[in-house]
Amino acid sequence: MSTLPLTFKKEGLVEKHQIEGVDPSDRYFSRAILVNRTAAGYMSKVMYEALTVESGSHSTITGAVKELVEKLQGLGFSRMRTRANFKGTRYLAEKETWIEFADPS
């Protein structure tokens, strides 16, 4: 990964987030969300077993992660929470606050 500051990177991986929750078969899971800068903004992607889910392009990282969580909820995932673990190459040492996502009613 490039050591350029995030503001100078044109495209590519800019952050990694952790997502935790319960899958449709009621098993706990924890995976990495990859957040990439694209020409149109930010998109996020997670892989879970044979499933790959991607968000569309958003103007903010928060928007890209939120859409990804909503797509997973639509597939039956629940009790999800996320937090940033890496910004560029800087490890955040699990100091970021978890963002909890309410299950759809």
C-alpha cells in the first residue's frame, strides 16, 4: 500500500473496518470491510464464506459502510456493528467506537 496521505491518494484501499454480527443461520461472525476510494467516491466490500457484498459509490465512507450493512440485513444478517480498524496503513489499535446498527423491524 502506498504511504501517501489519504488526501493525496486517487483510488484504492483507504480504510478497513471490522463488522460483527449474526448470520442468517444464527452464527456469530466477524469480518473485515474493505473501503476503497473510487473515481466517484467510496465503496465498501465484505466477503463472508461464498458471499461477496459491495456497496455502491458514496460521497462518504460512512454512507458506503451503511449501505453495505443494509444489504446484509436484507439477506438476513442481524445484530451488526462496525468500527474502523485501519486508516491507510495506520492501525487504530481497536480504539474506535463501535457503531451499532438496529435490525429492521
